[in-house]
Amino acid sequence: MGLMALLSWVDFEQQTNSSLSDPDGRALADQLAGSILAWSARYCNRLGWAKQAYTEVLSPTEPTDTFYLSALPLDATQPVTVNTNNYASNTYDPYLGIVRVNPNGTVKTYYSLYGGFGAVQVSYTGGYTDLPADLKQALTDLLVQRFNNACAGRLAHPARSSGAQSARVLDSGLG
């Protein structure tokens, strides 16, 4: 097996102090964990949680030299490339000026770049190799809840509390 997942059946076992010896149970926990990671990243307006290469296309409303990325923390030891949209050829041209980066996700160019839809493309490495403890705990709690609900046949959305709506299958990306 390659890299350890940021959230998996192993976290379920540790949280519940139990053992998932059934491969189907492990597969269900891993499937739910993947869905929870994807849902929570979207909820937090992120591209993802895992540390990997990302490319964002940004659309500033006016010329600017400061850009904010979403897959934090930004790995400032890895290259960050900034490209500007060449509207004539509908491609991106490399920005050759000075680029400064900060792990908080701020990228600053020496010169202001034009604004507009899809005007700037930034490629970088960001995200976590291990989730912060508080986020991991919250997502693991959600994993345990979803796993127990799935095993009991209850996949209803927690915000829906009564009537026919409570029986609807979860539609937020976790089901």
C-alpha cells in the first residue's frame, strides 16, 4: 500500500477501540472516509486536504499583485509558478517576474497582473501529510457516526428531522 490516507478505517478502529476484521467493513469505512474528506474540503472551500500538486485558476476583478490559494498550508520549499492568461491565444504565458510565497497561502508578484475571468493560473504544492489534530478528530467523529448509521441502514441527512424528508438518502456527497 502506498501513502496512508488522511482518514481511514484505521482511524475508525482507534476512535471506537474496536476491530474491523471484515474486509467489507474496512472498505465501507474507507469509502465513507473518502467521501467525508471530499465533502469537508468542499465545505471549507478547499481543493482538497492532501499534500499534493494543485493548480488554481484565479479571476481577480482588477489588477492585483496578491493572490490567495486554497490548499493550505502552502509548501514554500516547492516551486510556485504563476501564469497569466494570453487572451489572444487562449493559453497561459509564464510570469517571469519575482514571486514571493508565504505558507499561509499568499502569493505575491512583483508587478500587478491583469484582472478578469481566468486571468491568473497558479501551480503549487500544498495541503497536509497529516491532518491537524482538531480537524482529524472532527472528521473521525463524523466517520464513526456515518459508519454506524450505514450499518443500521440510516443514511438520512442529520439536518432533516421529520416527515418524508428524514428518510431521504444523504445528498451532500457523503452517501
